[in-house]
Amino acid sequence: MLCKMKKLLLLIFALLLIPVLSFPAAARHAETTALLREKILSMNPPELLSFLLEEGLVLPEDFDVHITEMSEPFVYSQTPYILKGQLDDSYRRYGYEPSNQLMFRMYAIYEKLGVIENG
């Protein structure tokens, strides 16, 4: 009987301990995500494009040919909207299909990184 009581108390203790131990990890994850989001938003256009390329971004053909004129300004101008959850991949926003492709690809990377607000 005493053994069963010990097992029951141990089980209750373990169940109560799980949420307590997972809270700091969740808080650290939220803090890390916020810091990464802040870092991304503080990058200049060439740094931001470089970062996205390192994370696996593949540029559509026209954007790949015109890095400085098209790619850098596009990722720089669209990133804040994506990170704030104001732009998503639910519909085609632009009349120029390579712009839609690039926006969808950027969104996928930011989603993978977990830096989109309310995402």
C-alpha cells in the first residue's frame, strides 16, 4: 500500500513539474525570436539579402540578374510587412509574377525561422 502511495505521489509531482520546467524554455524561445526579428529589421538591404540567401532563399530569374536594382530593395521593403504579419502567402499581391514568387519564398523562410508575429 505504501509503495502505491509513493508511486501516486511521484506521478503527481512529475505532472506538476512538467509545466514548471517547460515555462523557462518557452520564455527563452520567445526572447530569442524577438531578438532575431529585431536583428533582421536592423539589417541594411545587402545584409538582409545575404542573410536570406544563407537561409536558403532562391531568387527568381529576373531578381537573380538584378540584385542591387531589384532584389535588395524588394526584400528590404517587404520584410517589415511580412514580419508584422501584414503580408502573407495567401494570395498573389503583385502583377509581376517574379515578385509574388520572391515574396512567397521570403515568407517561407521567415515562417521557418518563426519570426512572423502572430504566425
